[in-house]
Amino acid sequence: MSSPPTHQPAPDHLDDEFDIAEAKLEPAVAAPPKQRRRPALIGLGVALVALGGLGAAWLATSMSDTVRVVAVREDVARGEQITEDDLTTANINTDPALDPIPAARQSEIVGQYASVDLPAGTLVTEGSYSSDVRPGEGEAMVGVAVTAAQLPGEALRPGDIVRIVDTPNPQDDPPGSTPDSIEATVVSTTTDEESGQHMVNVIVPEVRAPDLAARVATTRIVVVLMSRAGGQ
């Protein structure tokens, strides 16, 4: 009777084959993807850099166009005398629509009287102060409320001499003689942005103030600008 076959160890070359097979089963490591250049992002970056340069250039230009002017530090009511402590200076961009006082003239304003209310933080302009108190003795200030059609085309300035002239009713015939009028001096003008109505503050002799106020209440008036030949 023959004996059963004895288990023989696998040859070494078989182990090597198993190792090779296991190595083949391991997943291959993928190569990192290549970074693609995006032209749109590159263009955006270049544009942002260019805009930054333009902004810096604009800021430098704006700063170079500023001027130093007189401003109000403390509230000054109309008619009050302006003191040195009431004033300060500020840098603003040049604007033809503004009429500020250069900082070099600040000393000229000290001792003057405010022609209008000067809130803190506002600029001092040519028409916001005067060398005397208005209205003075024997004078009165009257507010003349009118529309743009009742004013001259030329903007009124403080110191202008005007005549407030009576006008007939819209349905009446033109007057056969020269209508009555009252001469006055312009102190200031303001405009209500919502209604478009203009308020012209004028100085008249005290005895004429009630008459002018009554005429203004009828709204049948026109403001006429007189000659500025005297340099006003």
C-alpha cells in the first residue's frame, strides 16, 4: 500500500508570481491635472490693476485742485458780529458754482456782521456777511415771495437795488400810467426746491415796510433789477 503524497512547499518562483499579481492589482496613482490658464481671469486682473492706477491718478489730481477757504466753526445768527473763534478753514475742490472766501482773507471777515444765519460747517461767501447790521435804524427787512416769472433773468446778488412794481390782475387791461413801485436793497435770496418759489429778502425804509408787505400778499408784483453801473 502506497503512502499518501506529502505536501511539498511551493517553489520560490510561485511566490514571486503572486507578488507580481498583487502589485498589478494596486491602483495606479493618477498624475496631477495640468493647470489651465484662463484668459478671462487674466484679463480681469489686468483691468483691475489698470483701474487702480487710474484711481490713484484721479485722487492725486483732485487733491492738487483743492483750495483753502474760510468756513464757519461755530453757529453765527443773522445780525451777530463774527469773531475769530467763529471761523476756521477748509480744503475744497474748485467749483465755479461756489463763491467762497480764500483763507488768506479770513482776517477781513472778523468784526463783520452775518447777513444770513451761518451754521457751523458751512462756507463763508461774499453775500453772507456785511460791514454793518441790517436792517439798521430806520430800516426794515421784508421777505418778497415770488416765482421765477416774477424775477429778472439775471440772478440777484446782495446789494442789488431793485424795484418791486405793482402789476394788474391777469384779466385786467394794462395800466394807463406808470404803476406804483417801491425801491429796495437785496440782502439775500433763497429758493424752495420743492415748490420752486423764491424768497428775496430786501431792505426798505421802515415807513414803507407795511405797504410792501401788503403788496407782496397780493402776489401781484414783479421784481425789477436796477442798474449795476455803480459796481454793485
